[in-house]
Amino acid sequence: MRQGLQHVIHSSGPVAMFLRFAGVATAISLIDAGGLLALHEAGGVDLLLSRVFSYTAAITAGYFLNRYFTFRTRTSDRSTAADLMRFYGIHGLGGALNYGVFALTLLAGRAVVQGQGLDLWLSLLGIWLGGVAGMCFNFFLSSRMVFDQEA
């Protein structure tokens, strides 16, 4: 197990990179949720505004975690600001895909189960499916448009 973990951490192969990207996605989710709760609950900031700040902080942290952990063997001639803007754009599209899959799962699921009180389970399934779709989309485009040059 330790050898497998070492391989994931140090390999420049696509599977290892994807697994590192998934780990960063988990960290981003925790930063987003923690920031949202801290700003809203402890700081008294409006919930919608809190989410803007928490999501921006999470995506920014995600860029740097991916730059120096997931894609550390890749370089770019672009400035950090240019790469960060690309990263924000890709993750914005990935977020829209995530939400679309979530909504489609909820709507299609409701049509299938027709009022059997399964909205919570359909919502959780939609979050999971949307998250996986968005993460795969973000990985594919990030690896080709942001972290795209081999060192």
C-alpha cells in the first residue's frame, strides 16, 4: 500500500496525476465548505456573498495545489495570473456542468420515482454524479489548457 501511495505521489503518469487532482478536489471542497461556514456563521456575512468568497478562495487554492502538487512536472511560459484566469474559466465551466448533471439527475429521478419521498437521495446522487463529471471535465481541460507543457 505504501509503495502504491508513493507511486501516486511521485509519478508523472496520467492515472497518478488524476488521483492527485481528485485529492486536490477534495481539499477544494473542504476549503469551500469551511470558508462558507466561517464567513456566514462566525462572520455574519450573507450566505450568497459568503459562497462567492469561499468558492473563489477554494479555486485559487486549487490552482496552487495543482500547480505545485498535481502537475509539478509541467511548466508554462504564461504568467501565474494568465494561468489562474484560465483555471478560473475552466472551473467555471466545470461548475456549470456539475450543476447541469445535478439538475438532470434530480429531474429525471423525480420522473422515475414519482413522489416517493426520495428527493434527498436523488440530491445526493446528483451531487456525486455532477461532482465526478465536473472533476473529469476540469482535469481534462486543466491538463491541456493550464498545465499543458512538459518540463
